[in-house]
Amino acid sequence: MTATRDFVLAIDVGGTKIAVATADLDGRPLERRVLPTEAERGAPLALRRALAEAAGLVSRREGRCLGAGVASPGVIRPDHVDLVPTLPGWERLALQDVLREGLGLECVAVGNDVKAAAEAEARWGSLRGADPALFVSLGTGLAAAVVAGGRVMTGAHGAAGEVGYSLRGVGDDAGVAEGRAPLEEFAGGAGIGRRGSQLLGRTLSAAEVFALAEKDARARELVEETLAELAVHVANWAVLVDPGRIAVGGGLMRSADVVLGALGSRLGRAVPFPPELVAARFVEDGALRGAIALVLDALEGNPSPLAGEEAAPAAGGGVAREGSELSELDDPSPGP
């Protein structure tokens, strides 16, 4: 086997889907699989399924798997994950250690999903050459990332860009201390789906609410109200950061014309120096591409500040090991 066949593994765990891919050492994806997260069944099962999918991808390739990059919601700590309400039980995982054991790899770099997506956009996508720049993710949840000096800002506690916790106004008394994320609950994809379901009397996803808005006046009003408020927040972020460019990604960008139209109109009227507004290059797989960037940096001995700790380069390849004693995964309960 030649070194040119060596590869890396990338995993993106989201609130609704898990994406797993292999990539070459230039960052090009080779093979990809997507499966539903089934978050309601708990974190242990979601992680087992991700590891099994990863093992299958690795087993089909020649060469060595040199390491893995993993993008996860929340703020990853050595022994737990903060700010991750969409994956019950995920907060109790020592994620990097569990993944190293489950994948049989020494080099495992773990980082926040939205910041990883911003890293991918800055390196290979729509934010190349923009400094500073802002990445806005409109998916199941809601978050943003600031890119300055070619690096993604992490913040003093790793929580920079967790804008879903923003208060919507002076009437918002309940916030993170009460387990609430006011802006995300209103304008995130899960929140839009929930509000649309309540309004129209049947279970709907955010994508379905946006589709119905083309013919149903109630759905249209909900979408317009949501985007109008979201646009105010994005404009305020632009006033604070003064970015040269804003890239927007995430599942809501399936309705890109509607989303960018609402945001662009507000930016043009409210921001002293309106930034260029563009769709992200990696709308559907930004976090997965970011996971590739994480592991490539770790292998080069230049671990990203997005990673929770330095990932030691592996001496050889590895695959997920059957029968590993992953104590963090033994409890099948979904947690609090």
C-alpha cells in the first residue's frame, strides 16, 4: 500500500442527521454516508451507529486511516459537552476519549460543528479572502462564527457565536440559566417547525413550513415574521463585527432566495458599511468539511483552536473495534 492511499475520516453529528465520510489528504471527500440521528433514542445509540458507519467506510478503503475529525454541537470539554440541548445524554460524554477508543485511532480532533463549518468556508469556500468575516448557520439550531485573521474565534469559554441564546427583547426574562435559548427557539429550524405545527394543526418541519408559505397565508406570515426578526439580529452582528462578507449555511438555505432576500434588505438599510452577503459554498455539509479540516490540521502538528485538546498523531491506521469497553456508552437511557 502506498502513502498516497492514506486517508482520514470525518464525522458530523447533528440534531437530525449524522454524516460520515472519508477524505484524501488534500481534503477531498471520497465516500460519504448520511443517517438520521434519532436523537430521541439517546446519545449512546447515536454514537454507536456513527461508529458502526465509520467502521464500514474505513473497511472499504485501501491504505491507512490516519485520524478522524469530528464536528459536534455544543462546547466540547475533556469530560463533557456544554450547551447541547438537541442531543439528550450527549452532554455527559467525554467525547474525544470515547471516539479515540471506539475508532481505534490516536489522532482524533473534535470541534464545534458551526465553527468547523466556518473553518471550511474560510479555507475552501465562500469566506476565502474575507477578513473579518461572519458565518451564520440556520439549521435545526441557530449559531454563528466570526473569522478574523484567518482563524475562527472561539471565545474565552469556547462559546463565541452561540447566538441562539440571544435574548429577543426586554421581555425575555428566561435565558440560559433556565435552560432556554430564546432566539434559537424562535428562529431555529426546530423552533420554526414547532411553531408551524402549532399554527397549522399538524406536525411540520421547517422545510415544510417554508414550502407551505408559497400558498398558505398563515405559513407565509410566520416565515416573514421569523426572517424579519432574524435579519435584525444579523444586522446587529454586522454592526459589531464590520465583516467584509457574511456567508449563510444550514438547512434553511434550501429556501436561499427567501432567506438571503430578507437578510440582505435589512443589512443594506441598517449597517453603516453593508457586507457582501452570500450563500455558503458547503450549505449541506459544511460541518463535515470542517471536520476534515480539523483532522488535517492535527496531523500536520497544528491542531486547530476549535479542537478541545491537542490530538496526537497516530503511528498507524485503525478501525472501529468491536467489543470496546466504552463506559460512557453503556447507559442506554437518554439522560435528563
